[in-house]
Amino acid sequence: MKLSYFPGCSLKGLGRAYEESLLPVMRHLGVELVELDDWNCCGATAYMAVDEAKACVLAARNLALAEQSGRGQLMAPCAACYLVLNKTKHYFHDYPAMKATIDRALAAVGLSYAGDTAVRHPLDILLNDIGIEAIRQKVTQPLKGLKVATYYGCQIVRPYATFDDQYNPTSMDRLLEALGATIVRYPLKTKCCGGSLTGTVPAAGIRMVYILHNEARKRGADCIATVCPLCQFNLDAYHAQVRSEYGEVVVPTVYFSQLMGLAFGLPEKQLGLQRAAVPFRWRPAPPPHAHLTLGRNPVPAPTLPMVQLNPEIRIGFYVCHCGHNIASMVDCPEVAGYVGRLPGVVLSRDYKYMCSDPGQELIQKDIAEFQLNRVVVASCSPLLHEHTFRAAVAAGGLNPYLFHMVNIREHDSWVHTDRQEATAKAKALARAAIRRATLARALPERQVPINPAVLVVGGGIAGIHAALTLAQAGKHVWLVEREPSIGGHMARFDKTFPTLDCAACILTPKMSAVGSHPNITLWSYSDVVQVDGFVGNFTVKVRRRPRYVNEDLCTGCQECIGNCIYKEAKFPDEFNEGLGKRKPIHIPFPQATPQVVLIDPQVCLNFKRGVLTDRCKKTCVEACGDRKAIDFTQKEEVKEIQVGTIIVATGFKPFDVRRVPQYGYGTYPNVYTALEVERLVNASGPTAGEVILRDGRRPSAIAIIHCVGSRDKKTNRWCSRVCCMYSMKLAHLLKEHSGAELYNFYIDIRAPGKGYEEFYDKLNEEGVHFIRGRVGEVTDWAMIPEEEGKLVIRVEDTLAGVVRRIPVDMVVLATGLEPHADAQDVRRLFNMSCGTEGFFLERHPKLAPVNTFTDGVFIAGCCQGPRDIPDTVAQAGAAAAEALALIDRGFIMQEPNTAYILDDCSGCKSCIPLCPYTAIAFDEATGKAVINEALCKGCGTCVGSCPSGSIGQHLFEDDEVFSEIAGLLAAYL
């Protein structure tokens, strides 16, 4: 067998012993390796640090040389080389732009590449081309008695097909077993060797090297065998540092090819064994006839005792019929009879409904009568009834975590059509559970006290209602609002659908109640900047922006506004959507809460672009007089508060209509958003409720375009739920205020609420025109005299089947609802999740609609998704009730299935950014990670990702999981 051979730089440098042993071994097996002429760097360094395209060009040159040789296959022993060469082949075939780059570069040096070269790893060739039996026949000096920990490393993060299983590879294990070696169980076989850290964070890297060596020593290994030159160097070269820091626990690290050479009887010198920093001192066992004798009698080989089940384990097993859900496909009595014969099981029953009261009482009775200390129930999903059975076990006097549940309904009965196969699978699942139960540990449940104070973030109608509900229940509430006043979007509305109640009449009393309630601390013009802690014990930092007016001293008399040096208001009024003007010192709107003015430093003459200059005459200060409420030196403050629960009610933002330029907003002055029209028709608005256009005219025809920024793949796919109804409300109000002809352009009318359909019927009776079809554009291009000076709506009327042009004087865009632009920042602040749309995600859409995945943090209102005022208020009440339920209990019970740090943590910090609950921190004193069990949710992310295997998890210990797997596969082992 003849192959091209690509050694790479590591084999010519730090991995020389790998090459020195691999070449004679391959030669001994009849494989001729022909080194590529004029090979260059594989590109791995460029790939990781410089430029992926340059890396591919470097790798492609080597592939082209191999292809030019005509041998068809290229062997690359180094993991980095193997990865980059294969990646380049992948890019070459699947990415046209990269192929073009490679072709140009190769053509410049007179080469071409067709992409046919197969890149092979030595293990692949040994096992699949030569074969285990052929290798075994070449063994002259078996490695009997040699205990080997096989270490594969990350292989530069799991490259193409090097192993049979990327998480539990056995290729090298099978190869070395064929040579006579004994493979010890080495759970760290695919963990990071620390190579990425020894040069950047030496302490962490050295500790990882120590952990790998120490684990191999504890497992009784004589050596660690690896396939990667980078791993061998890292585990061997830092021997002195490991010994200095941790003591002599070092195990030699050798290449699998060196062990193969020994088994083939090749000289040690030829194999490069003398190059290792840690000496490899193993010698072959004596021939079989040369057994050790004592006097005349040979000493028998020691026999390992069989693993005995703890005689104190007494398991009770119960299989549930679940009516016909399980029993129709699984023979439950047969499963119970089979499990009753398994070791450790002293009682096995089948019962029709285990979750019923009689079923739970049966478990409690059996615990006492049969002295059970483990309970296993095979029934439905743990999500449904694990808590039920744990409570029953606890009532029987047993620790609830000595209970285990098997799902034979969703995982077995419901997914099978063959009764015999389903029964066999139920037996296997039950057997696995029994094996796991023998290793179950009693775990303590912990109580965490709850601070009764609540933080409500957002002062719209949702935040207001939640705060008042909690305050009236006697709880202290901190209400934080980023705007100068609470009220949110509802404060800008004129009337609310479908009853046409005055929005201010509904909202203002609630706003006043918030401002005067003794149990509510209102911080407006403020932002939450940091949240630490956990349910029941949150520490929150709030940034209070300067108003330049002292809230405690201001009485809201507004004399300062009248005496401002600006006699006329000249700056756009944000509350009136820019349709009106305000002065630098102003109050957002007459009913604002708190009734405190504020100064805009961007336009006040006493400031220059926000910097205090003292250039103004300060007539406002004179008007304030002895109250001395105005303070131009006021600075930003950060306050810290302690709360037990948090309600997030940050609301929404209207869709930015500039994203749909075909509707002319910003181009044609008489195109308005719905919120602007709310201020136009409002008696306290900039035109005192008169519908007057920007050009001073009064409209005689008005168009309202629905679904702007909603139900559209180009903007937002979701329905904003309120647009149809508020469009009809605005149609009614505009007709009432102007007498104009009203046109509603809609896709579908969605009016599912109480009284909504009736409101739609009312609009039809009022003579409002409803035209079904999405508007194509709004233009001022007139085709006929009647369109001169008008805005023309071009739309396909899908009911009439024609394209229409309708001239109007005013266009209203019914904008949809979107998450705030900073929703992702808020999500991270409160450790919540967002859905694909960007709205905050609830724990369960039906069973926990206001809870989040962080205990103690709730959501309410439009921050979770579009909804109208009644739904928002209902959800705010639900969030307040959930918070009250936690507070009034006084404590929460935390499940103990949390992660924990083992003593051999290397301090690499890789787990800290991965934790979705920010439960992990770094202890500088010990140099190790620490886990806050109150924050940990037992997701296991850190456990699976720890490169040194230094994190465990209660209820999911390694021995429990492996035992369960072994029980499941017992029939095949």
C-alpha cells in the first residue's frame, strides 16, 4: 500500500518522536509512505489567527501536490493538519467563492487541484485498511500487563471522522487491546489538554495538565497514549512545573505508534522513546511458562471480586397502566414480574392509576411495610407527575430524591405499534432505572428566605396596575420608569376601544394613586443598570438621571416654565410626538406623575450641549424663589435596593414607519402615524382636538392603512393584535372631529375581544368605508384632475377584484408593536430569554404565562408580546399575584439538582460565560470557580463543557448516569 505523506511542522519539531515511531510501524505493516516534495505549512496557524482564505490556499497547495503525485490518498498524522486539509476540501467543493480564490492562487504557481485527494488519519488506515487481525498477527512482544489511559484530546475540536464516536472514541482502545494492553476507563479522554492555556494563562493550563495526569494515576494507568503531537507535548513538556506545583503525580505520555512499535519488537531507540521528558519504564511481562513460584507451589493469579450489590438496597418498583395509555401497548404485569427478579428489588407491582390517591397511598404503605429505601415508578412524563410521586415518597418517610421515574408512556407506549417490542423496551427502561436507583443519594432540600419588597420596572398601565396591587396588599414596591412621568403610551391616547372611555379618566386616578401611595417608592427618569442575586434576595442598582430639579422641593406650580427666558416654546415636544413645542424647562403633560418639572440640558441656555456654563439669566430660578428646587449642579446617582421579586413591564415601541418608504411618511407632510393622530384628536393635544393638517388645511377625506409593520415578511411577521381595533377607533374619532370621508384599508379585520365585533358593526353603520387589500403605495402623482393636490392611495381591492386609486387629504398609518430596541440588553440584565421576535419569553405559554425561566422574575404587558389594555391589566394582576404567592410563603424550596465544583478545578474560567443563569463566579483567593446554588438551575451546561471534568451535578452524577446506560444496554453487553 503506497500513500502520500504530509508530516507538517509539528512532526518535524515538537512531535518528532511521533514521526520516528509512525514511519517504521507503517513500514512494518507494509504501508509505504512517500513524503510530499516541497510541502509547505498546512495553514492551521493562518486559519486560527490570520485569514481563513490564506489558510485554505496554503492547504490547497499541499493537496494539489498530493493529487499531482497520482497516489490518490494523503496521510496526515497531525490533528491540526488533518483538520485544515479536510476543511479546505469541504470549502473547495461547497463554497464557489473560496474555490475561485484557491484556483487563482494555485494557477499563479503553476498548479491545479480537482479536489479528489482523500485525506486519511493513521488510525483510519490501521483499523479500516490493514485491520485488527493483520495487526495482531504482527505482534511479537504483547503489551500484557501494560495499563493504558487512551487520550484523544479535542483533536482541534472534533475533526472529520477521525474517531468512531466523537464523544466516546474507542479506535485507539481497540488497536491497543489487539496489542495485548489493558485499557483503563479514562473519563477525561476527550477533554482539553490545556494547550490553549499554558501559553496565555499558565496557572490554569498547568492545573489542567495535572488533572489529566492525576486522573490517569488514580485509574492505575502505566501511561497515557495519545494520537496528537500537540497534546503529547503539553502533557510531557510541563512535567517540572506540575511536579513543582502539585507534587510527583506524573504519568508518562507516549504516542500510540510508540506502543505499537514495542509490540512489534522494534528497538526503543528507533521509536524515539528516549525523547520524552517523563521516562517510560515499562517492560514486557515474562513468558507464560516463567510464572512466579514460592517454594514448589506456583502463586495463583489474583482474581477480582465480582461487584456485589449493597445488601441494604431495598427497591420498590411500580408500573402504571395509565388506563389504556400504557397498558394497551405494554404488558404491565409482565414488566412487573421481570423487574421483581432484578437484584435489589424487594417489591414489584402493577397498578391501574399510580398517580391517584390510592396509588400514592400504596407507595407510602409499602415503604413502611417492606422497609423500602428506593422507589421507582414507570408511568408517564416526569414533567407531569414527578413532583406528585416525590411528595408521596416524602410522606412515606423517605427522602424524595431516592425516587426515580421512568417514562414508558411518551417514550414507549405512544411511539410503538408492536406490543411485544414495546414490552421489551419497557423492561429495558425499567432495568436501567433500577440500576440507577441503587446509586441514588439522599439530597437535602434548602429553604431560601424571601425579601418582601418588589421591584416593578416600567411605569405604563401594566407596571402601574402591578405596583398598586402589590402596594394594596401591604408590600413595599419600587417602581422604576425611564421616562420623566409614568403613564406609558396609554397617557397619550384620547379614548380607548371599544367603549370609547376617556383614557385619561381611567389612567390619571391610578397614576395619582401610585404617586401618593405610602408603600410605593416612585423613581421616574431612572434606569435599572445592574441586577445581582437570586430569587428572594436580589440586589438592584438603579441609575437616577438628573432632572436639575429637586423632586422633594418642587411643588409642581410650573411658575418656572412661565418665566423661562424663552418666552415662546420652540423645541419639539416628545409627548405630543413632535406636533407641538415645549420650552427647555417643562413638564411632560398636565397629569404627569410625579408633578415635577425637568430641564433639558441639550437646549437650555445654561448648558452647552449638556455641559454647565452658567450663561443663562436663570429667570426660572428667580421664579422658583424660596423653594430653591432648581439645581443646575445635580449629578447622576446610582442607588442600590434589595428586593425579593421583580416584575418587568417595559412595554413596546411603535414600528418605525420610515422602514416602509412606499407609504410616504417623512416625504409627504400629511402622512401621520396612529400615535400622532391620537395627539391630534386629544383635547389636551397640540391642536386642542382640532384635526388640522401640517399645511393648515382641514381634511375632507382620510385613509387609514392597517398592518403597517405587521403581518409582513419584510418587516414583522406577527399580528400586533390592537391595530384593527385602534384603527377603527381612530376612524370614529376622526369622523367625529372632522366630518371627513373615512377609508380603512385592511388585510383582515381581527376583532376577537369582548364588544369588538360590535364596534366594527358600529363603524359600518357610521358609513366608514372598509376596503380589503394591502396598499401598494401612497403618492402625490395625479393622473386625473380630481387627484390634484391630494395623496393618492393605490390599492388592489381584493373583494371587487380591481386596482383602485383613491385620493385623500390625510393618511394615517396604523403602526404595529415591536420590542424595544434595547430588549436584548434588558433580557441580559434580568437573565431572561427572548423569543424569535424579540419579545420576552415566558416559562410556559399556557401553564406559566407570566413567569420567566429565572425564578422570582415575572413579565407583564406588551414586553411579552402585543396585547390590548384589558389583557395587559389582567396579566399585570397575574404577575403581581405570582409575586405575592412567593412573598407570603416567606421562603422557597430549592431543588438540590445543582452543579458543584470538584477539588481539581483548574480555574480556566471557561464555565463562567457559558452559564445561562450567571450562577458561576471565580474565587481569586482559591483560584477556582464557585457556584451559587441559589442561582443554579441544574441545566448541566457547565458540567458538560468543563474541559477538565471538574464539575459534577447532584442527581446526575457520573456513576448514576453510566449505571443507567449500562442497565439500558445490558442485553447487548
